[in-house]
Amino acid sequence: MKEHDVIVIGAGGAGLRAAIAAQEAGADTAIVSKLHPVRSHTGAAEGGINAALRDADDWEDHAYDTMKGSDYLGDAPAIETLCKESPEEVIQLEHWGMAFSRDDDGQVSQRPFGGLSFPRTTYAGAETGHQLLHTMYEQAVKRGIQVYDEWYVNRLAVSDEPDPADRTCHGAVAYDIKSGEVEGFKARDGVILATGGLGQAFDHTTNAVANTGDGVAMAYRAGVPIEDMEFIQFHPTTLPSTGVLISEGVRGEGGILYNDEGERFLYEHGYANNDGELASRDVVSRAELTEVQEGRGIEDEYVNLDMRHLGDERILDRLENILHLAEDFEGVDGLEEPMPVKPGQHYAMGGIETNEFGETCVNGLYAAGECACASVHGANRLGGNALPELIVFGKMAGRHAAGEDFGEAQIDTGRRGEWEPGEVSPPVSPGAIDSPDDPALADGGAVAAGKDILRGAVKEERQRVKHLLETDSAVGHAEIRDSVQQTMTEFVNVFREEDGLHSALEEIRAARERYSNVTVSDPSRTFNTDLIHTIETRNLLDIAEAITLSGLARDEFRGAHWRAKHQERKDNEWLKHTLLSWDDGQPTLWFRPTVLEGENRSYEPKSRSY
Ligand SMILES: Cc1cc2nc3c(=O)[nH]c(=O)nc-3n(C[C@H](O)[C@H](O)[C@H](O)COP(=O)(O)OP(=O)(O)OC[C@H]3O[C@@H](n4cnc5c(N)ncnc54)[C@H](O)[C@@H]3O)c2cc1C
């Protein structure tokens, strides 16, 4: 058994920032990660980090843009924390040596990004995430923070009191990918989940194969509510054959989108008469798909993104990485020809419910980064707002877990404060049954209080691994994962219809039934990726079901969530977060009002046009 004050699960931007903060606050801190830190998906971020750095800019404008971008579903205390703290955090990165792009006068450069009223996106060429990750990893190494890399965390050790708010997280259980051993990691003070995105629930995604929503699924099964799962961001510029991202930085620098008729459709067909290509991502994604559906797409699939008019010098200076991606993954030379693009799954606005300090309702359990939902992005994230979220809330969670007191949070967690029960109309059949008698599915829940919780969790996890390795059947994870991904891309995509969402739910539940017979065909103990992918697939099933159920519940059109028969934003009914709790092995739906009261102002919902 390993033991530390604070255990951070995940070594991307959020995990590294959390670990640095916890260590600086005096805690003996360790990171446990299934990947080596610099292979984390933060390294793929291209475009930049939003921060109101200039005299002519203001954090309050950033907060306003973010609330408007969220379609008034963000919580003001979290949004204001993000916007107030991000300048200091970006300057901190610069002091740690991050190689930001600079203007001729030496100032850190900023570029326009979609939905921003000021060009406040700082960047390092088109490799911002790579720079950020390496800069923070250096700081983690410098501080001697212990990193257990290639350890796959498959369960949290959480006690099982009836109300999750009375539960405590004592640590986590992880599988050593190198040796095949299952071990406990005891956390004396706190566990921070920083496990990143869940894009692998879809089949066309910008996310890496490692982005399987593990942290969200583990927290959910341990009793932590998951919030606003229906809000999935589809990025408008992904390469059609692979889903590889072409950064919004291209449009920020002046790149133009054309349909098959050579029209600049965002203006010519009235989708975004003011901001055109720099409208918010949900708006541009819907516009592209509408062009394709109305017969103006190219090869009935995509539109063109042209940056040739920017000139070779500017492209090579600011967007060189984009040239490599287009050439390597689509065989297109961006200096000579337009790049084909279409919408692809990119980001999860929802996730593990936290307050503005990164705390969940379970004592000693925190979350930060893409896996968390402090409710900064609401119904739609603005480009360039995820990286500041990592560093602002990563730091906050790290310091809190190490024992710093931030006073009372304004955002409630768990079923404290105001909330109401919810149901899907028309009702859907009961969801997953997490049967303790089914060893393939019976993972990740809370462990009976009164016995040694971490040891109990390790024992159960060893049994699950043994069971998966010994089951003799023809069902493998790949077929299940494929069918879930295709179902999600077909029915739970940019455009959502009620029948499609019901079909998706049926498919997911059928896949879950098949999963109860899943087997791992590779018997080896070392680097058994078959086993890891099998466990990840279990998480994807829970994630896909949660996205679909929440999507069915919300019968309105807000931000990234478009419903065919509900074409308006229903503020009277829906200024509230969707929450799902895992009660006795099945999802329970409930709601909590959105917090629109900020420090000095109230954010009155307005119509959202660009
Ligand atoms: C292609 C792309 C480009 C983007 N560009 C931008 C941009 O320009 N600006 C912006 O603001 N945002 C951008 N985003 C979004 C942003 O990059 C991500 O939201 C953010 O980097 C996620 O960081 P994270 O620390 O939460 O997770 P990650 O960086 O994904 O790290 C997750 C960590 O968790 C670990 N982990 C996961 N599961 C387990 C497990 N079971 N056990 C142990 N460890 C585990 C992984 O090993 C990894 O270390 C982009 C996203 C993509 C996909």
C-alpha cells in the first residue's frame, strides 16, 4: 500500500497544477496516472488560453462573454473565479518559462477567439497545450512530486453511508500496467480527480483514445452527482477522416469557411451575421451541418476552411503545427489548398459536480479540469476557456485538499440547498443495475463503512480483474465500444431527436447486457491493454447512458444541446442544472437552479446572437 497526504489522479494540466499547489501548501503529494504526464491530452491543445491581461481588457468582460457563451447555464461564482484568477495564473506560467508567442514589442501575444469581445487568447504558436504541459511537468519534477505513471486507477475507496454527503474518500485503487499488480493508494487528506475528457464515447472525436471518462464514471458510481452531462461540445473544424482538430486559432487569425458553392455561408446564409467564423462553436457546427443537409456540403460531408490568404509567413509563424496536421492526417497542403473540416465531438461541458473550490459532496474528494463541472462552461464552452480552467481550479483543488480553508462556497454540492427531483418524459425504463453478483459490472461503488475501506476496495478490484481475465466468452470490449461510439455519433450528436435519443438508450443498455459477459483474451499480466480497454469500456457505457438520459430530460434548445421538437430556450423552466446520481446501481435524475448572481452583478439571460 502506498500512502501520501494528497493523491492526484491524472497528470494533465489540471492534475499537474493541483499537485504543484498541494505540494506548495505543505502536503506530501503524489500523482497517479495511466499515461506518462507529457502524454496527457492537454498536450494536444492548440489554440490558446483566455486571460484578461491587457489594460484595455477586464476580467468582468471575460466573465460576461463566458456567461453569454454558456447560454446562461454557467454558475456566476465559478465563472467569476475563472476570469479573475486566470491573468495571475497565465503570468505564473510565463514566469515558470512557458514560451508564449510574443508581439514585436515583447508583450505576450493575444488573438481573437470565438465568442470573445476582446482578443484575449494568449498562445504559444499552435502548440499551447504542449508548452503548458511541459512547463508544469518541469515544475512538478523540480518540486520532487512523486509520479506513479502507467498506473490505471479503477476505483475510489469511498465509504457507503446512505447520503453521499456523509461519505469519505480514503484513497484509490490502481492497477500497475507494468506488473499487473492491483494496489491501494491511501490519501491521508484528499484525492483529486483530474482524469480529463470522455470523447471516446463518440466515434468521431478530437479526443485521444485515453479520454474514456474514467474519473467521471468512478466518482458517479461512488455517489458523487454528475452534472449537465447532455452538454457536449462539437468542434466545427475537425478533419473528416480522423477527427483530428484544426484549431480555432486558424479562424482567429482570419481563416474563412466556404461551402461547396464557394459561399462564405456563415454570413451569406445568415447564421452569424456579426461574428461570422468567430461565432460560438455550437453556432458554427450547426451551420456546417445545415449546409451539408441542404446539399451545399462538399462530397455530402464537409466544408472547406481556407487560410491561404493569410500568407505563408504568418501561417508558418503562428499556425505551423496546423500545416503538419492537415498534411499528415488528411494529405492536404494548407499553404496551397483549403482544408476539409466537419464537426466532431471535442469537449464535455458537464462532469463531476464540484463547487467553485473544486470540492465534491464526498469528504476528501475533489475534481478539477475537464472531468469536473464547477459549472464554468454551462451549455457551451468558449474556445480558450478550458486551459485557464485547468490551472485556476487545479490550483484551488490542490490547496484545498492540502488543508487550506477558503470559507463557505456559494455553489452547493450534493443534495444540499435547493433542488428538485426530475424525471424523463415520456418515462424510460429503469437504467443499469449494478448488481453485486455480477463481477464484471460490480465495480467502483462505495465500500461498506466499518471495515478497512481501502483494503476492501483493493480486494474487490482484484476479484474483478481476476474475473475479467478468467471469463470464457466470445464477447470482447472492441465490439461493445464500437457500437456505443457509433450509436452516440448517430443519435446524440449536434442535432438530437427524441426517437433517436430513445434508440440510443436502448442500444447502450443492450451493449451493457453484452458487457456482463465480456472477456479479456490477452492473459498476460504486463502491459495488458486488452484488460485496460475492457475496464474503460465499462466507464464509457455509464458515460454514454448519462449523456443520453440527461439529453432526453432537457426538452429545450440551449447552447450545444439542440432538440428537434423543442426549438427555444425555455428560461422559465430550464435555468437549472441536470444532475444524475447513482442510487442503488441505477441513475436518479434531479435538478438544481443555476446561480446567476455574481459578486457585483446579476447576469440576466439575454438572447444569444453573434
Ligand atoms: C485537440 C484538442 C485541442 C484543444 N485546444 C484547446 C485550446 O486551445 N484551448 C483550450 O482552452 N482548450 C483546448 N482544448 C481543451 C483542453 O485541452 C482540455 O479540456 C484539457 O487539456 C483537459 O485537461 P485535463 O488536465 O483535464 O485532462 P488531460 O490532459 O486529458 O489529462 C488527463 C490525465 O488523467 C489521466 N487519467 C485518465 N484516466 C485515468 C485513470 N483511470 N487512471 C489514472 N490516470 C488516468 C491521464 O493519464 C492524464 O494524465 C483542446 C482539446 C482538444 C482535444
